[in-house]
Amino acid sequence: MITGMKISKYILIFSGYNQRAVIAFLRTLEKNNIANYLIFACSRDDTILKTIYADKVYAVRKNRQLDLDEIRQLILSAKEKKEFSTFLIPPSTEALNRFLLDHMSILSSLGLENVLVDKNLYETISDKEKFSRLCVSYGMTVPEEIAFPPKFKKKFVAKPKTYFSGDGKAYAPVLITTAEEYDHFIGAYQQNDFYYQQFLEGKSIYLLYYITKSKKVYSFSQENLMQQPGGKSVLCAKTSTYHHTAIADAYKNMLLQVGYHGFVMIELRITADNEYMIEANPRFWGPSQLFVDSGYNFFEIFLKEYGFLNDIDPEEPKTEIFYYWSGGFLSPDKKEAVAFGGFEKDFNPDFLIQNDIYKRPDTNQLYIDGD
């Protein structure tokens, strides 16, 4: 039986972004009777305030953007009130992770225990062009790189070279599937901030890893069944056994060789002829509730490594476990959603609703509101 340990260290959670992963993490804390955590809500509109976790909100930030002075004052206030000396901040979002790395010296002096790799390695994994180059150097296959076409002929993907563009903005990849989208891209973006790859159809797989600082590797995988348009958030997924394949071992060995530790997801697109690396995310993942429900909980492994849990021994995940986010559909008739492998023919919302991320006692208001 897993029980919480009485220690003086606190967990400080930043909510409001990547909220489904944050909720899955909070459920793990509550399941394991870990009470020494506080939440910093991003604003008065933060949906965490509609959940049972509202009681754990220590403060509502005045700035949605991460502001060092404000966060420093919140940490000092929390330390004084709760009487803890050290704390860790879970790597829940990309923006938060980069903020922590940029201000690590100051935050460490306040008592932060760093859970991230160094900034250069982090950016090598997170920046899409850098990670693509790394994968190629290890013999992995990536989508064919193309020059920006002078006019639209066929689908392609524009990927930001680095997390921050030349003008300091953070862009997601842009899927360009029509002439109208091509024209919009030209008007809205600086072409030099991106590199361009062929668009691939095929099965969508996430390879998920948690690597401890002592280099022990935990692996999981999921098959994505439905996704928001434009390659955005996953709406439906199920457990997979792809983490037992040779390509999963190859990525694991690559991560070990470069010295990575912590959470990381590698997205693959499986076609008839190859397994293509799409991108990597070294942080929490939106559909994290899937590995929680499967019984192979990466969060518990993380909590064990940093002293919040006693020894745990995760077993092979349960099979045929589904993740579903009904509130993520962008249109009521759900026709805009992208389905992989012809899943639209098998889509059964009446069956999937039992796995809905928010249709649960702690977050039922979010389900009702359609968040």
C-alpha cells in the first residue's frame, strides 16, 4: 500500500495551463494522501476554482504571464505560513519549465529542488528542429524536410525552429492543408522562424518515458484515436503496447546516452513503410489521466523519486483503457475532430463517456460546463 510520508518539503503547483494533466496529478496526490501541496491559480478564471481542489489554492496570481517578482513573493509567503524550507515545482507546462530554467539560480536560493535537466539539454529535446537533428544523428527517421513552397500544392507542416520566435512569441506547429491556410500563414508568420516537413498520414503513437536521475527507465505508450484539428490536443486515446517495440528501445537508449532524466513524450507517426518521429515534449502530457487509470502511474514514480512516497513497483499497464475529453471538441457535431486509422467509424461517445477526464466527482462542474 502506498502512503504519504511526513516531510517538510512542499509541492507548488501552477494551475490554469495543461489543466487536464494538472488534474490527473492532483488526483494522484489525493489518492496517496499527500497533503503537503499548494496551488497557485493563474487567474480568477482558472478552472481549478470550480473543482474540489479550490481549497488547496494558496493564491491567485495577478499576472497570467509568469512574473518572477510575483512568484518570488508568493513562494516566500507560502514558506513562512506553511513553515517549509524546500519545495519542488512539477514540470506541468513548457512555459513554466523554461521560466524555471531561466531563473533557476534565484529560485534555488529560495529552496527549489530542481527536477529538470540543464537548459541546453532541455532545449535540445524540446526545440523541434534540434530534436529532429538529434534523432537523425542516432539513425531515427523523421518526416522529409522541404523548402517553403512558392504556392500551395499539397499538405505540409510548418514547425517552429525554437520555442521562442525572433519576435519573442511562442508558436505551435502549423498544419497547412488548403490554399487558404497557406495564404493565412504567409500573412501571420515570419517564414524564417519555421522549418517545413512533409505531412504524413498514419497511426499516431505517443511513447512515454520517465527516467530517474539514477537512469532507471519506465515506459508506457498510447495510441491516439481522435485529436483536435491542426494537430492540437488529443481527445481520445487508448493504452498501447508500442513501448515494447525495437523503436521504443532505440529512443530510450538515445535519451539515456544524452543524459536526459524526467518526463518525456515522443510522438510517432506510423505509416505503411516506417516509424516517423514527429516531436518530443519534456513535461506533463495532456492525456496523463490515461496512464493514471491504467495503473502505471508516472506521477507516483516521480513522487517516489523526490521523497513524497515510499517504495512503489508499477506493474504492466492494464490493456484497453481509454482516455476521453468530451469538452475538447470544437464543434457540437464533432465533425471537425481528426480521427486516426478510421476511428470515426468506431467512435462511440456513450461508451467513452465513462472515461471522460472531467465526468468525475472532483471535477464534475467542469464536465457540466464543457471545459
